Amino acid sequence: MKYGYIGLGNLGGHLAASLQRRGFPLVVHDIDKSLADRHLAAGAAWAASPSELARQVDVVLTCLPSPAVSEKVLGEVLKGLKPGATWIENSTLGRDEVQRLAAVAEARGIRVLEAPVTGGVHLAARGEITVLVGGDKALFEEHRKVLEAIGSRIFHMGPLGAAAVIKVITNMLAFIHLVADAEALMLAKRGGLDLGQAWQAIAASSGTSFVHETEGQLILNGSYDIAFTMDLALKDLGFAMQFGREFGVPLDLAGMTNQTFVRGKAAYGGSAQSTQIAKLLEEALGTDLRAPGFPARLE
């Protein structure tokens, strides 16, 4: 089989590179051709458009910044894909959007898997990110090897739409944890503790979290560079609030966190790093959260 990857940004570029490292023949496309340079140097072929890419491959993978972009790119892809081909969507979409776009593709004879990823860009770079899959089980098994090439832990969650629900849940938790971690670190700082030592103690305690152990380091460095934006955080929190209304689940913490990120976007812009949400507290109290020895980016 030949594979195509569309969307070579912070996340998609690493997923495509993982496929190349595992020997999958790859055709690539991005609206910014410079993002393809490292892939072309490693032997990938370039396609000038999504439809041109689709004409050359059996499987198209996409990782795109919004549902609107996914819909637009899918429309172009369907001009080139042959019936029986497969579209694997690595973007985070809402459940209804996944199902609606899958129906459009399936009406043209294209098979669909949703496969959003979670764990952070640093794990994607190492090929160790978690992949959450929704879709037909037999189709999942057919493409298991390509999914295992981009991630180390693969979960088939159920039919199309199931992966969208669990991905939104995991992101909702991550944003709640991020706001909570900023508050915890601020308590330590204002309480006169050494922040580096406090971070270590929290990481070794029952209060730790994946977010504390990763994004907490970027807060203490001051780079905040998690390669994930306020806009993306608000998109995912919006999906969570929508599910809460639909499923009849009160989401008090998620609702407060959503409003905190609304304030973060108003203060720093939608393209600001999501980890900069800690700056709201730093600026409100005139107290920065810095400690030596922490990295500017996660490796």
C-alpha cells in the first residue's frame, strides 16, 4: 500500500515522520510546503494538492487544525481517492462531525477510521503517543500496523464517534489539571517553598498528574512551549461542554476551566500557548513561577 499524509504541523509532522521511520512509503502535502522539507529529505514524495496526493495512494491520513479545515480537505481528497481506499483522521473532531464526514466519504466508497492522538507533541516525536481509534473493528485490524507506527499504545474504542468522545474527555481532564497545577505551584511559591523542590515533591506524591510532570516543567522554565494553542484548548473544551449537555452530566470544573481559557485567550490571543494559562495567575498576583533546571521544550 501507498500512504499519504496531509497536515505536517506541530503534531502531524511528527506522525508522518514516524511512518517514514517505520518504512511506510509516503506522499505528503501541507499548505506550507516548507513543512515538508524534512519528509522529502527522508524520501517522501510531494503532492501539490490534497486531490493530487489522493490519486497516488491507498490510504490518506490527515492531521488538521479544525473541523472546518478537515471538511475542506476531505472534499479535495475525495476528488482523487479510489473506491475501497481508506481515510484515517488523526485530527480531534466532535463526534457528530466525525460521523457526518465519514458518511460523506463512505457514500463515495471510501472507508473511514478516526484515530485522534493524545499525550503531547513530545511523545509524538518519539513515536510513543497514544492513539484512540473509532470505526469498524476489521478495518482497524487491517490498518493496525500503520497505527502502531505512530503510537505505542493503541485503543480501539468502538464505532465511529467513540474515539472523539474519549479524546475530548482526556483533553478536558488535561486542561483542568493544567489550571489546578498552576494554582498548586503558586501556593508553593507564595508559601516560601523552593519551586524546583516543590515540583519534585508533587511529582512523587498522590497529587501528581501527567500534566504536572510535563507542562508543569514548561511553566517553571517560563517558555510555556507545549506546541498547543489557546484556540485548540477552547475547541476541545467546547466539545466537552456540548457532551455534558447532551449526556446530562454537570461539568462544573470543566465549565470553570472553559471560562479561564476564555480569559486566557482574551489576554494573550488564540495562538498563544495553552500553558500560558498559568500567566493569568502570575500576573494577577505579580508573582512568577520560575525555577532553574527545567527545559524550554519537552524531549
